[in-house]
Amino acid sequence: MNKEWSLDILYKSFDDPAFQSDLKSVDTIIEETHALCVALSNMDEKAGVLSIIDLRERSEITIGNLFEYIMLRQTTDTTNPETTSLLGNLTQKLSNISKDDVIFDKYIANAKSLDALIEENEICKGYKFYLTQIRKNCSHLLSDEVEEMIAKMNLTAGGSWASLFDYLTSTVLADYKGEKITLPSVRNLAYSKDTQVRKDAYEAELLCYDKIKDSVAYALNNIKKQVNMLSETRGYASPLAMTLEQSRMSQETLDALWTAVEEYLPKFQAYLKRKSELLGYTNGLPWFELYAEIGKIDKTYTAEEAKDYLISHFTSFSQDMADMMTQAFDESWIDFYPRPGKVGGAFCANLTRQKQSRVLTNFDGSLNSIGTLAHELGHAYHGLHIQNHKPLNTNYTMPVAETASTFNENVIMSAAIDQALGKEKLALVESQLQDFTQTICDIYSRFIFENAVFSKTKEEFLFPDQLKEIMNDAQIKAYGEGLDPDYRHPYMWACKGHYYSEH
């Protein structure tokens, strides 16, 4: 079983004739796009809408394959200059048709016969949701020229700041006990069974951020300023209002979720205080003990054992899930281990046109790492169920995206708890509690932090010490007295890529 993923199903290399051919075809797609924009004024609405759909389907397939391959290559080696150059060049080319895309969207939104077309034409009927969403979202589009300028600006604005964050966090090395190790590697030591290792790793991690804090702070500030500016210009009440609309979630739903979270925060904080007492602390739980074991799990897992564990637990629950997991391990969908230049964390990329997915993780052999694999393979399972959808019907929102993944985590942990005895069972129950607590408290603290940053960056630049203070305040609200005030994590804003999206 390979420990690094294979991208051969997309292309063999940048020199692959198929890659070079698709790269050249981008110019043809751009020419066709310009030509269709000119021709639309002389076409009836049916022909115009169908021509736009046809062109966008072909663009989605070709350009989608190119972007997926380049981006996946970049996430495992952010230092490769050829990858960075190709990504920049492709993005630059596509910015030249951003004005045309706006014209297409406005054409669809303003088509008087759109409802009739959706009812009468099979192609349009298959894209009913896609077409009606374009009409709904069109009210936030700016002039064609301004939209084109925004797309071009992003090359040297939000997109570049996001790339800087990825590069810095994937290449910076932590000084740990006389060794230089990657940031993901030192973060993985939070799951060590040795208290001193966890504490030393926590301290090394924080010192590691000191090396890049100024650059990362500049990235965060400028991305948030850009999103503030664009959301206001597009007529949204706030970046949050824009995000909610794009996620197809109402403010009322979000408010209800946070109301429930706030109601139950004392329960999670009480759990943290009790855990701190069991570990011998009197001032709340130090951050480096969040993942400390209560009970005892001696088992660590190889990648091969992780495969057996997942498949054995899912076979009785969902055979198609187990079959997909077998395929993922056997056909090199997964990139397992940390290495220099590889981004931290974990994600899943659905390759819907190839009817596969690719999963990046920083596997450390723990049961938590198996839970992470289960989570990401849940995203792959989602991909399994959209792989036969029409090319323009494969996008989905974050609330939908996290359903199968979170469910998978619960399946794995519940099954493991049911089978365990004694101290191992205690450890697994506590591990599940710790996961629930992080899901609630950490995500809530991130929401508080990001709300504050969006508000403050309208008027000022936030230096690292200010960002650390905002994060500290957010963790106080979320974790309360459950965390030791001397050992929080003031740099959580510097290790979570979610903050660095320019959208």
C-alpha cells in the first residue's frame, strides 16, 4: 500500500502530453468564451442559455482537471516553483474571462423565458437549481468591468496572501529538543502519551509561530480587508451575511445553533475542569493537555492497520462505504505522513469526473488519526454520491459537506467504545468527549475571533499581539475556566487555513 497518493488518474506529470494538451485547450476555451459573449445579442434565449451551459460544462471538465492536479501537487510540495508558476499562469489566464462569466450570469438571470426553458427543455430541467441560483445571486453582481478588475486584482491580493500563508506554515521548522521538525509534526506530538513531550511540543509550536507571525498577520489582515470591501461593495450587510447566503443558511438558523452552543458551554467547561483535576491541575486544563489520555490505550496503528480497522467497522454498517474505503487505500487515494513542504491538517478533494477522491492527512498512528481518516473518507463518500451528477451540479455548501464526514467519526468512535473494556473503554469515552468539546468550544472561539477581526480590520491593522489578544478573549468566552489561563493557544489564528480564504 502506497503512503503517498497517486495523481496519475489526472495526469502523469506536468510533461504529460494530456496535461500539455489540456493546458493549450484553455486558450481555445477563452476564445470561445469571448466569441459567445459577442454572439449572445443575436441569439434567441434558448440558444443562448444552452450555449452557455455547453461551454461551461466543457470548461468545468478541462479547467477543473488542470486546477485539481496543480493544487494537489502544490499541497504536498509548496516549495516547487514550477507548480507555483503554473497555478499563477492558469489563474491569470482565467481572469481574462471573468467579465464574460458575469455577462453569462446576467444573461441567464435576465432571460424572460428561463422558467419555461426549465420546464420544457431536458438540459435546462437538469440544471434547474443551478440556473435559479444564478438568478438569485445576480443581484450582488457588479458591472462587467468591475467584476473583471476584481478577478484580476485577486491574483495579487487575496489569492496571493492565501498562498503566502500555505507556504509559510508548510515550510517553517520548529526547534524541538535539538531537532528541526515541521509544524504539522510538532502539532502531532500533542497526542503523545508523555506529558513532558506534549508540553515541550506545545512550547516549541508557539515559538515556531514567532518566526512567521508578522507575515501571517499581514496575510490575515489583507484578506479580511478585501472580503470586507467586496461584501460591502456587493451590497451585503456584512461578510457574515455574504457567507450565510452563499451557504444557503439563514441568520435565524445560525442564531439557533449558537444559542444551543452557549446553553451547553458550561457542560463542556465542566468536563475540562474535571479532566484537569484528574490530571493533577488546579487552575484549569493547560492547552497541551487537551488531548492527554484518561484511561489507557496502548495501541498505535500503521497505515495498513488503519485500513483494516476502518473497513472492518464500516462493512457491517455500509458495504458501499467499506468498498470505497478499500479502493481508497488500495488505489493510492491517500497521502498519509507529514514531510517538509506539505501543508498541515487534513482535507478531501473530490475528483468527480474521475469517480475518485484524494485525501491528505498528517497521520501519526493514533486512534484520533483514524478518526480523521474516517472523517475525510466521509467527504469521499459524499463524492461517491455526486460523481454521476452533471458537471455543473457537483458544488455543495459547507453545512452539507460536513454531514457524512462527522457521521463517519461518530460511527468509528461509537463502535470502538462498544468493543472496549476497562481502561481502554474509559480512554475512548474521554476521547469522544474531547472531540465533542473541541468541535463546540474551538469552533465557537473561531467564530468569535473572526467576527472581531472582520469588525476591527475595517478601521485598523491588527498586529500579531493584537490578534493574540483577540484569540485569547475568544478562548476565554468559549472555554471559560476549563482552560488554564497561563496555557491557552494565542496563535490558533496562525495554524487554521480556514481564516485565509479570500472568498
